Amino acid sequence: MQQARRRVLRLLAEGTAAATLTGVNIGTAAAQPSAFPKRVVRLVWPYSAGGTGDQFARGLAEVLASTWGKAVIVDNRPGAGGMIAADMVAKAEPDGHTLLMALTSVVQTPLLYGKPPYNPVRDLAAVSELATIHQTLVVHPDLPVTSMKGLAEYAQKLGKPLPYGTVGLGSSSHLQMEVFGRNAKAALMHVPYKGEAPLMTDLLGGQVPVGLVAAVTARQHVRTGKLRPLAVGGAGRSPLLPDVPTFQEAGFSGMDRTGWFGMFAPAATPPSLVQRISADTNKALENPALRTRMLEAGILVKGSTPAAFSQVVQRDQVYWGELIRSADVRLD
């Protein structure tokens, strides 16, 4: 028995020495995350295919696939203002193979419900703030208004709620228009879409007279006279539409928050893996071709650390929560 015990101890010692000689400490090896990715990575996008955000998701997925040597597919999961996609990722295996690319609505929409299926701070791990984007309020040219003040007066005299379209329930556009309606003392009717592409179809066709879309999307139709821009969101004007005033400049406060694109993983994802995915994503965002393509699309590529983006998410949860309560906007 003693001889067998000594043999086991000798083998363990030899194994430790061998590991040390090859530059790998057994304790360190056990702490390191396993190779990633092992299979196809799914990047879930909460809206339909075809819009500006979807193009960004596909461009980023292409660069990440090249970096990781594994396919990265964009999985479009529209519905419920992005909550279907976010809840799915929150409940996914926390191994980095299912990621969420979302807009600010991932924080906003749960605040509109008494019992939301997820909490973005508790159930999702912030990976990186990817970019910011200007939203533009546009109207169909048949609508007899040329300014935000004119839109408010038109809505007041219409005699029925004025329809407006956004990319979904609980989106920044939805909440900002609720603020506009209250400030303008005008009745509005929200028409949510499952993405920018179907919203644009109805805007151009006149089925919905007012909508909020990405500045780049607005620009191409403003040039042809198919849409008329009235204001842009954010603290400053969009470089894509420099002649269009901000909401603040147009006389309407509370609509100056700039929306963001962000990447998330399930909350239980190991921090070391979150850091790895964040670093690779930030490197992908530096790709010259991707940056040029996104700038042309009106998306200001950013990139950040998990800690920095986590703070953004937490601050926005407080900001939008207070706005929603003060505006008394509920969806249940």
C-alpha cells in the first residue's frame, strides 16, 4: 500500500513538473477559459432583416467570423419591442455562443411592464457599447407641415390621434414621441413595427404619415423629396442632415438622448470570456471597411469595455425609468 501511494505521489509530482516545464501551471490552466468559439456563434438581432441596424449586425458578424475562424450568423428575432430576443439570450447557455446585439430599447421596454421577463442589469452581461445613431423624425410630403411646431399644431387640430411609426414598443423613438405628444398637448397613436424596413415601406407609401428612422435612411429619401425631415435626436445635429434642427432647437425638450447599439451575453457568462468577446468585438469595430460602411450608414462606431458599458446600461435604466414614470407610459 505504501509503495502504491508513493508511486501516485511521484506521478503527480512529475506531472506538475512537466506542466511547469511547458509553461503551463496546473492551477492556471484550470482557471483559464476553454477555447472559444467551439462552434457557430449566433448574434441575435431583435428586429427584422433589411434595416440599418441589421446591416450593422451582418457587417460585424462577418468580421468576427474572420477573427474567430467560426461562422457568426445573424438571427433575426423581432417582436415585443426587442424583449423576445433579449429574453431568449438571457436564458441561453452562458458559453458565449449566443450573443445579443440590441438597441437602447433593451433597457427601456422592460420598464414599461409590471412583470417583464428579464432585467437587463440582472440577466444580461454588458459586453460592449458598439455605436451611437441619430434618429430623425420624418413626415410624408402629403402632410401639410414643415416644422415640429407645425406638426404640433396640426396634431392639435386633427380631431383624432395622429398616427406615427417606430421600430417597436418601448423604443427610444416611442418614448420620445410620447414626450412630444404631452409637451405639444396633442393626441398621438403609436404604430409599432418589427424593424425599420417595414416602417419605411409604410412611410413611403403614406400608410403612416409620421415616423422616426435612422438619419441615413431619412437622408436618401429626403434627397428625392419622398420624405420631409423635421428634427433629429441627440445633443447635436447629425452630420448626415446638417440643415435639420435637433428637437431642442425646434423647441421641444426631453428628446435629446442619443440611442446606442450594444452587445450583451447571458449574465452567467464567465467574466474572462466576456472580456475576450469584448476585446475581439472592439478590434472588429476598428476594421476600416466596416467603419467606412457604417459611417456612410450614419452609424458612429464606438466600442467600449464591459465595465464602461455596464455603467451606461445602469444609468439609462434610471434615466428612462424616471421618464416613463413621469410620462405615465405603460404597456400592460
